[in-house]
Amino acid sequence: MAVNDIPQALPTLPVHPDPETDAILDSGLLHELAHALGGPFHFLLPHRFDANLAAFRTALDEAGVDGHVYYAKKANKAAAWIERCAAAGAGVDVAGLGELRETLGHGVRGENVVVTGPAKSDELLRVAALQGALTAIDSLGELDRLIALALGLGLGTRRPARLLLRRLPPAQPDSRFGMNDAELTEALDRCVRAGDAVRMEGFSFHLSGYATRPRADLAGQLLDRCLKARALGLRADRIGIGGGFAVDYAAADDWHTFLAEQKPDHYHARKAFPAAGFYPYHSPVAGADALRTVLATTPQGGRDRLGGMLRETRTLLLLEPGRALLGRAGASVFRVQGVKDRDGYAILTVDGTSLSLSEQWFNSEYLPDPVLVSPAGRARGDGVHPACVGGATCLEADLLTWRKIPFPAPPAPGDLLVYPNTAGYQMDSNESPFHDLPLPPKVVLETSGGRRPRWRLDRRPAC
């Protein structure tokens, strides 16, 4: 169905050019994998993860700051990323016992793990302490439980339970993470009284959003707290600033034009999404550059840039990027099963569900344009053939894409839709075998010298 019957042009949001991924789409490999796997799948590009990790480390080195990068495992369940962390000596941020066991099982040393999340179970605290992991303590009650466990296990000078105290952000007082001023003061006193059973190594915080200045400001405040804690005899030599480093999916002009033009008429059933609820698919400062900006910012009331303050006080900086380490490191592939014409557009049904594109979890839409791929490669043409994309379930709300995408050629059964850059949070945060549909497997692609990629299934041990 051509767009001639639609009075207004449809907005688009193409991702940044990516010749390497385009070559994969044109290779014919994805159709072979769709046939072999019998359903939707995700493909992963581990070398992109390596490059993103190296970029964060370079930003630390450029600023002369000692630091450690922890991959936030919640961003994607694939084993491939943990394998890369183990090989590169990087850390992993986990929130539960299953994540911790899987991380250790893939070779990451316990001392390179940070355990976050609220109200951790006694079992999680016990395993973390025994493995030498660093635990972000979220409340006084949690601190008491960790101290009791450490004393009961006989941990002491050579192997104390390692911890950070998490600060409730003053700018986000309704956050459910962290302790206020009075609680932190009491927590420090309890750490001193616990003696050698625990080692208080510093402070951390969890901030929502992607702004850089609030991270620099709060880090500056926690530097002062580190100095006061050291005066009490505590180690307090590191600060964890969490994640929140944006990924830049699209060019600025494309993103701002899309926001200005998009309206309910451009979506199936006139679905309306508040623009403020969309992920910022263009970010002028993203990934490792966002870290550079944080380090180059003078915290409120500070006398130097944050990087200089960290150097002067000999304080380590801990980072927990998730999405930012997965930028351009994978895509999601669905096969078109059916095409139904509507008035001026088509409704496609694919062989998977919106649960494998998790932006719907946030009552939003994954906005980067999916790419139509025929057996001959990426679809090309001068026409405009609008279509939304529905899942293979009996739910009206199961749409991977409510927006009417202006494809360059008419989609047909057997074609593939490839959603770009989905490794960060999209692939599996919300997955479910609803209707007994299998979960999409993950395929690790290894590219080399312009040759056709080799592939293998991602491996995950049983927990």
C-alpha cells in the first residue's frame, strides 16, 4: 500500500550510518539464520563492546584518573558480554544472586564485581562477601545484616566484607535508593565499630536521567565525605557514580525533525505517546564523551574540575555503564508472517512479540526505523510503503511498532525486519514465552577482514 492516500509525509528516524552492519544485512546470512532458528533472533557484535569499553578507559586515562568500569549486567543477559569483561579484566555490576553466579561462572573475579540493588537477600550478601565482591549498601538495616554475616563467617583483616555506602541524591529525594545525611553518619559509626569484619571503601549513588552536571556535583560532595571518613580510620578511597551515560542513536537534525513532525495520525489506531517519554535517541554528549564531560565539570562549590579533585584526593572513580557499553553492538531480527492492508497503510505481523523490544515496558516506542531486508539484501526503491508492525499474539496491544514506517518497498511474507542497535535493554529486559512462543536466541557474530561473519549461539550456563 503506497502512501499516496495519506495527506502528510510520515516522519522517519534513521540511525547513524553503520557500513559494517549494512554488510551483514546484505550478506544473506540473516535469512539463513532465520530459517535455521525457526523464529526471531538477536545478533551480537562483541567487538563493538570491546571498543566501547576501551573508549571509557581512554577517557579515564586522558583525565589522569584512576578508575574501574563495571558492565551493568541488567542491560542484556547474553553471556558474550561477561566473557568479554573476563577477557579484558573489566568489572560487572549485578543486582541479584543469579546474575552474580553467572558472572562468576564466566570467569570474572569476585573482586571485579559490584553488587547493587535494594534490600539484598542474606544469601546474596553472603556469597558477595565470600567472593570478595564490593557491595553497595542501601540502608542501615542492610548494613547491620552484612556486618552480622561478616562476623559470623569470621571475616577479618585479610578478607573483610567490602562495601560502599549509597547516598540518597539530594536532588532526587523521592528516590528509593540510598541513605540520607543522618543515616550515612550513623552508618559510618557502625562501620568503625565493626572493626576488621568490614572494609568501608567509599560511597556511591544512583541518579535517574542522563544529565552530566548532577553526577559531577554529587561526586564532588561525596569526595568531601570520603575525606571525613578517612579521618575516622576508614579506607574510603573510591566513589561509584553509577551509569546513565546516554547512547546516541540518530543525527540531531533527524531527531529534532521527528519530534516536531510526529503526531497521533502517524501511529496505528492514533496511538499517542508523550514526546517527553521517549528515550533521547539523539544525545549531543554520549558514551565515553559524557564521562569526559563529567570529569571536566567543576562541582558546585568546588575549587577544581572533578578529575583534578579525584587526582588530588587519590580517589578511584567507579562507573557502571550498561547501554553505553552496548552501543551498536547488536540488532533484533523478525520475519514477516503476514501483511494486511488497511486504509493507506499495512499491518505487518512478525514471528515474535513486542516483549522482545522492551521499550513498550516504559509505555513508549522504540523509534529507530527498522530495516526491511529481502533475501537479496536491504530493500531499495523510490516508493513509500507505510506499515506498522504487530506481534504474533492475540493481544491488540502487541505491536512492536505502532508508528507507520515508510518502507522503500512493499513488505512481503518471508522478508525480515531488522531493528538496529537493540543490545542495550531492548532485547531481553521484558522477554516472556507468552503463547508458548520460544524466546529469541542470541547469535554471536564474529567479523574479520571483510569476509562473511562467522556465527555461534550465545552460551549461558544453567544457574
